[in-house]
Amino acid sequence: MKRYKTFPLDVLIDALKGPVLLLVIPSLWYGIGGIGSFSVRELFLYTAASHLIVLLPIYVSFPVARMIRTGFLSSLLTKPVNLSAYLFLRNLGSTVISLLSALVTFLFIYHVYGGVNLPLFFLGVLLTLVFYLLLGQSIGYLATWFYTIWGFQSILVYLPSLLVGGSLIPLDLLPSWLVRLASFLPWKSLHYDVAMIVLGRTPNFLPLLLWIFALLILERIVFSIAVRKWESWGG
């Protein structure tokens, strides 16, 4: 909300970019004949579901990094605050706000094209959100040692979701060797498997839960190492 107050034009941009992308991307696929076994209905449903998911990690890492650079997190070390929980809830609020316009567009397309399994899909989105909040915090902590974290964000979030997650192109349309590689990585469970729920695919959340558990351990390890550095800064 602070961002929207400071940059009012962002309200219009965020409201329009979701609907525009959800019309342009399926239209391009259809125009070049690259929809594989997907029907036009399934293509729009998948794109809407996938676009909703891909927005989750946007506003996570960089606020954490900014609070580290400004010394804000160091100042909280003297207060009775659980820093990990504080960051998680703060980023949760920012992410939910960013999803509102995309959620409206998704629900419109879902009802127009006859999607299914809406409660299970939202459960998958919730698990994906938890994963990305934990991953985003872990990446943000790296600002303790690195001046910029753009590279880590690209390598661990954006590129994998595009190339092996199915957020831009469904895995069904990719080469078989790339699909096999994706099965060993978390982004397939985060994007493709969750988006396919609205097309009637039976979900299997076990891999996603295991990845969340592994990431929770990683976040605890990185946090425990980073907090020592913050304390040495005089927090």
C-alpha cells in the first residue's frame, strides 16, 4: 500500500498487466500452433493458474535485503521479536496485496472456461506461497555478505520457474530431457503440478511438502549464520 501511495501509476499497471498477459500469452501460443495436446480452454485455464503462482516470489527477497543494509534488522535484535516470523508475516502481507488483481482475473477465466478443483488449487497455491516466502527470506539474508542479490533471485527463482517450472510454457510442450530434469527440481511441483489442478489433474502435494521442509531447515541455517554478522554490527 505504501508503494501504491508513493507511485500511484503502479495501481493501474498492476491492475492491467495481469489481464493483458493472460490474453496475450495463450493467443501467441495458439497463433503459432504451439499448444500440443492442450485445447484452447485448457490453455487459458493453465495460463491463468500459472500466472497467479508466478507472482508469488516477486516482493520477498528485496525488502529483506533492504532491511539488512539499512541496519533495521540489527536494531530488532534487542527487542523481543522473532525475526524469522516477523519477516515471514511482513512478506506474506505484501505478497497477498500483489496477488489481488491477478486473483480477480484468474477467477473470471476459471468460471468462463469451466475450471475444476478450486479448493485444492488454492491449497497448492498456499503451499507454494510458503515455499517462496522461505526461499525469499533465505535469498534476502545473502545481502549480509553480497552487495546485490539480483543474481541469486534470477538463478533461484525466475529462470527455474520459466525454464523447468512450466510458468511460461507447460512442461508438456518441452523436450523430454528437460521434463526429466524438471522432475528432480522443486519448480515443477510449485508451478506445473499446481496449475494442472484446475484442469482436473489429481494433485500430489508430498514432493512440495518435502521441499518446504528442506527449505525450512535451510532458512534456519542461513539465518543463524547471518544473525551473528548482524550482532557484530552493533545490534
